[in-house]
Amino acid sequence: MRLEYFQMIDRFVDVNVGERVARAICTVPLQSPVFEGHFPGYPLMPGVLLIECMAQTTGWLVSALTGFTGLPALAGVKEGKIRNAVFPGDQLEFEGKVIHEGSGYAIGEAKGWCKGAAICDATLTYRIIPYPSPELRAGLWEWAERINFPAKEFAK
Amino acid sequence: MSTTFDKVAEIIAETCDIPRENIKPESHAINDLEIDSLDFLDIAFAIDKAFGIKLPLEQWTQEVNDGKATTDQYFVLKNLCERIDELIAAKGA
């Protein structure tokens, strides 16, 4: 997990675009400036970053479904729940499902686990927006390769 | 037509917390009901699910931006319901 870069996913372990589901794993770093503030003397993974983990897991799947023709921008989080505390060094698993592909938007459901216990879940809304810069889209392939997401297979 | 409108009005009332009696066939979703684009995504999702269709929001937005259509054509509720009925008919064809 590259926490300071907001690149939350270490590796996708299963991507099934036909079934509209993807699973990813990541390890919370042992040290980060985030934990110096949240909280001094009691490093705790911010719940909002667990939401981001779910959003990125599902967002990559939305990208694949749309053939990487647009950027899935997180637009809504419903029924977001943080069920358990997560600490530095914890290994996390996330599952994202796309439950609806609309015109210019998508709806996903995501969950996260730590040591088999549920830590978070939410329903996520994405707006699909045109890539705001060619550099962003061009950089996706290297990023995808690093996290084992088969992006080029689905790129239109 | 009335069935489609009733269902759409019910969805809008529930999604946006607007009193049902304020939602009329002549209401403009944006100008009269003040529904913003994010709430409209929730409404589109509910409409897609309820009628088994896919509202072509990207196409509509493009047409409005290109000056080929007005927002009234898609966002006045009676017109929206006509578009929904057309999509339902096209699905069954």
C-alpha cells in the first residue's frame, strides 16, 4: 500500500470482468506520516482510507468494463460502514462488484476483510468522466501492471 | 403513461425527499425540482432498475451541449416518461 500516494492496492488476486467482480489485497505499511497524526501514540488506519481501498478495487473493475474509455470518479458512498479497527502491518483483502452499468455512471458494492473478519463495506457510485489528461491514461498501464490488473486486455 | 409517471414521481420523491404532491408531469427536474446531477444519477439508477432499461444520459447530455436538444426534452417529467416508454417499447421490439 503506497499510502502517501493514495495508491491503496498492492495486487489484484482475481479479476473476473464477465462476473463483474474483482478481489485485491494490500498490506498497511508499518510506518507512515499518516499514523503520526492518526493518532499520536496509537496508529490507526483512517476509516476513510478503507473507503478509498474499496473505491479503488471497484474503480479498476469499472474501468475494465468501460474499456478504459473514461475515468471512474467516485461520486457517492452509501451505507458506508467501518466495522473493525485496522492497524499498521495488517493484511487486507477487498472485493468489488459492479451491480449496474449505467450511461456515464456505474454502481458498485464493495467489502473488505482483515484476517477473515469484515472490516468495511459500502455501495459506491462512480461518474465516468473523460480522461482529464493523456498522461493519466498513458500512465495507467504501468500502474495496472504493478498491481496485476489485466488492463490492456480490456482497453478499447 | 400515467403508470410510468407515477413510478418516476415515486422514485424522485423517495430519492430526493421531495413531497410527492410537488412532482407534476410539467415539472422540470432541474429547474423546478432543483435536482442536482448527483441526485439525478441515483434517480437514473432507480429508473434503470425499475423499468429494465438504460437511460442514455451520455447521449442526452451530448445533444444538449451540442445544441441539438433542449433540457426540456429530457428533464420535463412528462417528456422523460415518454423517453422511458420509448426505451421500454424498443426493448420489447
